[in-house]
Amino acid sequence: MMDRQHIYGFHAIEEALKKRHRGAELMVSGKSKRISALIALAEQKGCKVRNVSREELDDLSGGVDHRGVLLFLSDAVSSGRKPPTNRDFDTVLQQLATREEQALILLLDGITDPQNLGAILRSADQFAVDLVVLPERRSAGDGAVVDKVSAGASLHVPRSVVPNIPRAVEGLKKAGFWVYGADMGGGSAWNFSLKGKVAMVLGAEGRGIGRLVRERCDEIISIPSRGHIDSFNVSVAGGILLYECRRQQWSD
């Protein structure tokens, strides 16, 4: 099975059942309180539940640690259709530019590790990020690992996929957003006002923000630290910067 066709992890399955249960099938092999709770939720939502052997579930899962339960999405959901979290970038930008005094958009410039993407989306959900922007190429995209690591947050966070991140940055600036790029060589985030309409750019694992994106950012910021290693993991850095931004915005 392809990653887009199944979801694993108790939290991710629970969120998927709440949000898009139609045509899905819950495959169960084993018994526990958490599995029983998922079965009850699936039945409540009208989702099919099927008991299978451990061997069959192992085979269907493709080797993931399924913990005795997998949720399979219908062909209509798991084929080429856009997920319900996908938004048109220009439409969202127009709405935020005209309606919101405080706004927060997160741009991911080439995050290819699904573990990192899932963790970032979990933070984005917790800090109510208005939109996460990803490139069409060089991105982890959607998948079972992203759903699992995000604990189901990937099913809620609004996202837009754009052909060009530098062009998206230019569009944000024209719409009144101040764009900050995250890089360890930048100024301390504590010294910047992150109120108003803010867009934050996180770069790829290892190489950071691309040159064309960096040149278009209004400011380059970093996280003050006193450790022995040279930088934070991108998902950790994203969570810290999102917290600092919302701390300032929500403190009024």
C-alpha cells in the first residue's frame, strides 16, 4: 500500500476519523482500550471495521509499527484529490490581508524529511498558524509518516502548495506581510517585533534557506542559544519561533 492510502498511530487515526471518515475502513488486529475507543469512534462515524490477522495487517502496513490498527482511506480520498487542508494561496492571502490584524504564515523551503514535516505541522496546529506554504518540488508532502508524527494535526492545518517559494514571498510582502527567514547567522528573534502580519521561512535540513528566498526576506532571525552544537533541528527551531511570534501577538 502507498503512504497516502493508510494512516497509522492512535492520535492520527482518531483525528482522521473525526475529519474524513467517509468511505474509510478501520483494520484491527488485537485488543486494547485504545483500539476499542477507535472502534467505537469508527462505528459512530459510520466507518467500516474489519478484524484481520496480525500477519495480514503486517503485510498491508508495509512494515510500519501499526500497533494493531490501521485506517485505510477510500480511493476517492487517497487518490489524486487534494486533501481538505489544501488552500489556494492567493485566496488565503487576500482574506488575511483584508480581515486580520494579526496573522502568521509559515513557509517551508524544501523540508524533505516527513518526520520533520509532521513535527512542524503539529506545532503549526498548536500555535494556530493561518497557513503553511510548501513548494511543489523538494518537499516531504503528505503521507502516513507525516500524519503519525503530527498526531493527526496534518489533517487540520491549512496548507498551500505553490510552484515557487521566492515568488510566494514577494506576494506576501505586497500583501503587507513582514517576512522573516530563520538562519543561525541572523539577529536574535527576541530583538524583533513579530506582531502584525508575519511570515516565517524555515529552510531545508542541512542547507537552510535557499539564496533566492533569503534575498527576498525582510529580516534574517535566529534563536539565542548557549549549547555545544551549532544549531537546532528545523522542527524544533520552527516550534520555538512560532511560540515567540504568537507570544508577542497574543500578549495584547
